[in-house]
Amino acid sequence: MTIKERRRAAEGRVRAAEDAVARLREGFAGVGITLPSLRIDPVSCAGSDPVSPLVDLGRCNIDTALRLSAVLEAQGPAGHGG
């Protein structure tokens, strides 16, 4: 794989991670949860060939953590569709 091909592949993975962050932000907002630190982890994108950018869910206060837990518990074990 050439450098140009690796760069395109890496850019595609970063775009996919950005899309995941946007979907998470929208989904959380739909149930009244805001995670202000939700973002792509910049360190995992460092270099010319990031293998898999990480999504940083960030820190949240106890109230937000409890609300998020309640939403997840309400979904049940197969709530993710799997």
C-alpha cells in the first residue's frame, strides 16, 4: 500500500469516527443527555496511519452518569439490536 493509499484509508477511518461521534451526540440528545467531552481522541489519530481512532466519551457528572445508566437499563440486554 502506498503512502497516499494509507493516508486515504486513515482519513476514511477518522471520518467514520467523526460520524460515530455525531450519531452518539444526536442519540444522547434524543434522551436528554449531553456529554460535553464527547469527541474523537486526538492521540489515537496521531501519525500518518491511525489504525482505529478512539471515541472519547469523556467525563460527566454523577447525574448524567445515572441518567445514562437508566437509559441503558431500560433498553435491556439486547437493546442495541444485536
